[in-house]
Amino acid sequence: MLKKLIRQMLFTQILSSMTVMICLLIDSIMIGRFLGVDAISAYGYASPVLLVFSAISLMIGAGSQVLCGRTMGKGDRDGTNRCFTAAVTSSLVISVIGIAFVFIFSDPLCTLLGAGVNKADNPVFDLTKSYLRGFVLGAPAFMLQQIMVPYMQMAGNRKRLLIAIGAMSIGDILFDLLNVFVFKMGIFGMGLASALSYFVAIIFAVSFFLNKNCIFRFKSSLLNKTIFLSLFKEGSPVLINQVCLVLLPLVRNNLLTYYGGSVAVAAYSVISSVGSTLFSISTAVNSVSLTLSSIFYADKDKKSLKEAMKVLITYSVSIYLIFDIIILLAARPIVLTFIKDVSASDMAILGMRLV
């Protein structure tokens, strides 16, 4: 029974986590195929900022999962709603601050990311700035989408979750195509297409949480300083890990620019896009682990806790082995889906097989 529950939760969580990355993957393919190497380089330079929003939402999500697992295990309804309300409030406030920051400090931010300075002979700078401004408009939906997934899991509404995921993917493809062939807004439109697709997903999610039968309720009256401190404290280990993942591409992009120019950044952008999709598997396993372990720990059910960890480790290793084999065998066709430039594609193929 426990194995079946884990399989269901893991499948839904992996699909959800991968879909967020798949939307970025779709952007990467569309940018590389229709807008060229400079545009895909700009996408690569922008990636650390995208990871910052993801890191914060994962931190909030992890913290709320731990706290909600405890309160649900104790039957504390108000405590559960307090966690839910704090998670939603935190994500909305932080995302709005993030939007303002990116728009106000976009020029120095692009320089910090490695895109150089704003001058006529550096088109990559303007492209990076444009993509960031388009994508960041979807930050509230992007963060809420990642936070609401575990709550929909705990509420047992996987069907609606899958519908929201499917709608987001279809929406992203549709918006990207409309941008390329109809509106022709360039790389800004690609970022905006992703932003709109996240709002499509949120429409489905929010309708679930507004349903009178939903076990989670947004109640601002339950908020206090303590719940926010607890939320960030419990999620801090995840944040530390995610900060490292943000700093890595930031340093890497600057090194790649110095030694190989924008072509090297474009090549690694392809590798990173595929790698981020695979990384979502570990994110999903971690999310399911947090939810179940918090509940079992609160119930003092050591047997179920040990069994859940064993099953999750087995599944994650098996899934990664399958994907590793696929990437080793199909690296060339995967890379050529993104970019046509020979020098960039050759670097990307070699790098993907090594990574």
C-alpha cells in the first residue's frame, strides 16, 4: 500500500517538477531554433536569476511541507492553514519584490551575470535584459505553482494537478509559437510566454483551493511572526543547497565567456537546460520524502519511515540510470534540437555526455 502511494506521489511530483523545467526547455529550443546563438547565450546568462526564484520557492515549499506534515499528523487544522497561508503570502511578497528588483537593476544585473556591458557591439546584453524582463513578470505564478504542488498532493487531488501541468505545457508551446510567427516580440516574448503559461497553471490550482471541500484554507488572521520564522528555518537547508546551484552557473558563465565567448555559453545553456530537467527528479524525490517523513515522524511510525526511504532511494536510482543511458546514446539528436551552429553543437554534445 505504501509503495503504491509513493509511486503515485512520485510520478505526479516528478511530472510537476519536470514541467516547470520543460517550459524552460521549450523556451530554450524555440530560442535556439528561431532566434539564434546570441539569443540562446542570453538565455544561458539569465539562468541564475531563474534559479534564484526557484530556490526561494523550493525553500518555502520545503519549510511548509515539514510544518504541515507535523500539524496534519497531530490533527491541528489551524496550524495547517497557518502554514499554508504563510507559504502563499511569502511567495507573493518575495516575487513582487523580485520583479521590482529585476526591472530597476536590470543593467548591473546583466553585467554581473556575465553578459558584458550595454554597448552597441554587444547584442547579447540587450537580449539577456529583454528575456529577464519578460520572464520575471510570471514570478508570482512561477513561485506559487511550485509551492502549491505538495499541497495538492497532500489533499489527494492529483488529477487536477496533472490537468494544470498539461495546460501549462500546452500553453507555453502555444504562446512561444504565437510569439515567433504572429507577435514577433523576440526573446522578450519568449520570456513572457513562459510567464503566461505559469499563470495558466495557477488558474487551475487556485480554483481547487477556493473549493469549499478543500482541506487547506487561506486565513490571514492566523498569521504571526513565529510561523514565518519557522517556515524559513525549516526550509533553510534546501535554500543553502539551492544557493550553491545559483552561484555555480553564475561563476561558470563568466568563465565560459572569458575562455570561449558567447558560443561556449550557448553550448552550456543547452547542457544546463537538459540537466535542469533531470535535476527535477531529485527535487521531486526530496519533496515526497519531506511530506511523508514529516507525517510518519509526527505519528512516530518508524517502520513506515524506513520503508518509505528505502523505496524512494530505489526508485530514484533506477530512474536516473534510465535517463543516463538515453542521454549517452542520444546526445547528438538532443543537442541538434536546440541549436544548428556547428561549433556550439559540437561543444554541447561532448559536454552533455561528460556531465
